[in-house]
Amino acid sequence: MARVLRSGWLTSGREVERFEAEFAAAVGAPEALAVNSGTAALHLALAALDLKTGDEVIVPAMTFAATAEVVWHCGARPVLADCDAATLNLTPAAAARAVTRRSRALMPVHFGGRPCEMAALREIARARGLAMVVDAAHAFPARENGLAVGAARGAAEATAFSFYATKTLTTGEGGMLTGANARRARRLRSLRLHGLSAAAWGRHRRGATPHYEILAPGFKYNLTDLAAAIGRAQLRRAAGARRNRAGIAAFYSAALAEGPALEAPPPAAGGETHAWHLYVVQLRLEQLRIGRDRFLEELRRRGVGASVHFKPLHMHSWYRRAGYSAAMLPAATRAFPRLISLPIYPDLTPAERERVAAAALEVARRFRR
Ligand SMILES: *Cc1c(COP(=O)(O)O)cnc(C)c1O
């Protein structure tokens, strides 16, 4: 940060180039494009597909607003698909059921940092000629099918990361799009900054011309050098931070197994690495006299701040008006009133994690049916 301030170049420049190169190396992708949010990364990935009115993109219902909103921004329609009851990830069966003649892309979300069943999803995308835009906002660093999430997986796949304040790697606000498609990367590099032929940093270099061409109407999605400097420092700590979060998750799962009514998230499947952005407990409501919101309030009274990820998209008014109902997405509908995210971040101390688990167990026992 201080280095960037002293340099006098605050917006996208050398620091962004270095952050991109380091992030690309960390995930094993030939291209990485730094942007100012995860939403921008998703939007650019879809912009590269030149979607038309009537086109459809398959999006899990169990996700944050951003995954689906960028589909609307491209003039297409998100088609919501259901999740697995335990992992809350989009299931290949639900994705396959959602495919129609108008489907253009599949947008799996690695919910909470747990990789989706990507081999099966890729097979659906390949068989139906769909692009794959992976929402990895929760999934840095994670691994699936032998490679890092975000690694080169073919020209039809792109992966979007978020560096929002709460995410596992943060730049305050920021994001990254990775992939292995040189033509797409060149086009998106231009669209990222107003569709210009050359960004200011390139024009500033010795021997470069001050002129640029507007190649297409683009976006203001570039990341600042200030943010990139934070990202580079965060990147160096990412592996250790993930280990800490995995340790906290293992601690919670062992502790919660001692009491009633609390269903811990399943462990990561063999060969996969979970980023543990979220630790989502499902309440067994049949065993409790109180609902989820009261459970959260009881935790808060005991000094524990817990949260909910997510209210599924189809339960929000915009999507109800778009014709979605609870019956269409039964697993996400059933999961929502049961979800509680316990605090999980790298410097949560052993004493704090014990206090969190003890409070959850105490509330579960006290309000047991
Ligand atoms: C945070 C998040 C995003 C968007 O990231 P921003 O950097 O906030 O734009 C996208 N998808 C999911 C699932 C997220 O949680």
C-alpha cells in the first residue's frame, strides 16, 4: 500500500499486472483479469458470450443476488436450479433438468467454498454445448478433480473470484476472472476499461502513443493498484489462512456432534479441498421448539454473531414475480429456514471457537423439543 502511494500511480498499473500474474500462477491459469468486484468478473464472463434476448443461463437458486443479476444485465434469463440437501451445491441432476434449447451457459457456485460436482457438470455442458461460468466467490483457495478452482479447464470455461470484504481473500472490493482462452481474455481486457484499445497504464509507458480507440461500449471494471497491493499481501497468506479455517471447521464439526439438533456440513469429498469460506450448520427443526431466527437471537444473547447464507433467489420478490415458486425448488426451500452460518475466519482464537460451539450446543439443548 505505502509502496503504491509513494509511486504516485494509484489506479490500474504495475501492481495490478503483478497481482494478476501471481494469482494466475496460484491457480494455474494462463489468464487472470483483475476487476473491481466479483460481480464484474461474472458480468464480463457472460459479456464474452454475446447473449441475446431469450437466451437462458442456468443458475443455482441457493446463491447470492450477484450470480443471477448479471444474467439479466446481459438481456438473458436466469433459470434457477435446485441444490443438494446436505452440501447446498447445485446438483448435476437439477442442472440437466434445467437445460432447454435456449440454454447458453451453466453457472455453478462452489457454495461456502465446497467444490461442486464439476466432472458431471462439465459433461452436461459439453454434451449440450454450454459455456461454463463458475462462480468461485467463496472458493479461493480450493481444489476439485486434481486442480485448483480457477485452473485452465478449456476455452469454454471461466472462473470468477470475489475479493469482497468478507471473502477468504479480500482487497476491500475486488475480483478476478481466470481462464484459458486468449481471444476472450484480450477482448475482456478492453471491455474491462470502457472498451478502449489501450489502458492509461499502457499509454503511459515509454514509447507508447497517447491515443486510443473505442472498440466497443465497455465497463468501468478495472481494479486499482491500491487494491492490488492489498491482494498481493493477502495472496501470500492464503494457504495459512485456509488451514486455519479448515481447523476451525473440524473443531466445530467434532463439537457439534456432541449435541442434538445441529447438522454439521459434510466433510469435503475425497480429493477435494474446501475453502471453508462459510461454515453452515443446518438446524434439525423437528428436534427444536424454536425456529432459526430465534436460534440466531439466542446466539446473539450469548455474544455470538451468526448469519444466514442464503435466502434462495426464488424466495425473493423479483423472482416470485418472474414466476418462481417454492414447489419448483424443494431442496433450497426446505434448507432455508434451517441455515445458520457460524463465525469462521483465520484469526478466530481457540477460546473463541470453543465459546461459539458451547453457545450453539447450549441453545440446542435448552430449546430441544
Ligand atoms: C460475494 C459473492 C459474489 C459477488 O462478489 P462481489 O465481489 O461482492 O461483487 C458473487 N457470488 C457469490 C456467491 C458471492 O457470495
